[in-house]
Amino acid sequence: MANEQNPQLVELWGRVVDRVKQTLIAPSVWRALEQTIPVIWEGDTFVVGFGAGQGVSGQLAGYETRIAIEKAVRDATGDQNVVYRLIEGDSLEDWEYTKARDAAAVAGQRQTITRTHAEITAHGTWDEVYEKIARLWTAAEFRGQVTGRARFLTAAMELVEEATRRIYPEVTEKAIELQ
């Protein structure tokens, strides 16, 4: 349903632009809208793009402008569930790239949430590790000497490494000294 193959999409977008011009009195928004082209209507998403270097996204990203455009899209299409989406680029390949980028962002957010949950769950475990290290220091022999402190640090690092493996099982490689 790209605009080259679907003149109805181009005509529909023209009606949307006219409705927005009637709603908003903002010539800069009008000029920005005139530089956009419809890319595809996929499901409930009406995708509109602009060419690289045109710099129209700033004009069309404002809350009021976005609401006015989305309302005009809904009025022109007659579909109250349709959502307007502005992308950089004016081809189906640009839309596919945007979808892939969005999916990667969602995956990254899920991974962050999972990691945060694990850290919150493990907080008590880290407190236990701290307590063990404190007891280890108290029980350390010759801690005033370099060799006694070295033995303590070696034992403490082993406790931290074991706790890290237990708390973060997805980490497969052994921590290096700098880590």
C-alpha cells in the first residue's frame, strides 16, 4: 500500500492535510505537512514519512499538533482506532527499519526490567554477602600486614564471584580483574 502503488492513500493524506490546516493556524506546521508523504496504512497505523534532511519532525512532534493530525486522520478515514505515525524516510524499507528499531527498543526495555527485578530480588542476597565479608574481615588473621590483607581480599573476591554467579546466572564469562 505504498504511495507509489496507491494513489488513494495520497488522496487520503491530502484530505488529512486540508483538515489540519483548517484546525491549526500554524503556517510552519502547514509547510511541514506539505513535505510529508503517506507511506502505508498498516493495521491501525497510518504511517507518514519525510525525507532525510527536511527537518519537519520538530514541527510535527508537538502535542497539540500531533493530536490535531491524529484527529484529522481519524475523521478522514472514518476509523476511530487508527493511529498516526511519523517516521524519518519515505519508503516501505524505512517503515520496516523503524519497526525493527522499535522492536529492539522494546526488547531492551524488557531486558532492563528483568535485570532490575533480579537486582531488587537479589538485594537481600547482596546484604548477606556484605555480612559474610564483614565477618571474614573480623576473623582475618594478620590483617595489619600486606599478606593478611591479600588473603582477605582473595577470599572476599571469591565470595563476590560466587554471589554474582548465583544472582546473575546469565553471565557466562569469568570476571576479569578490572571488572
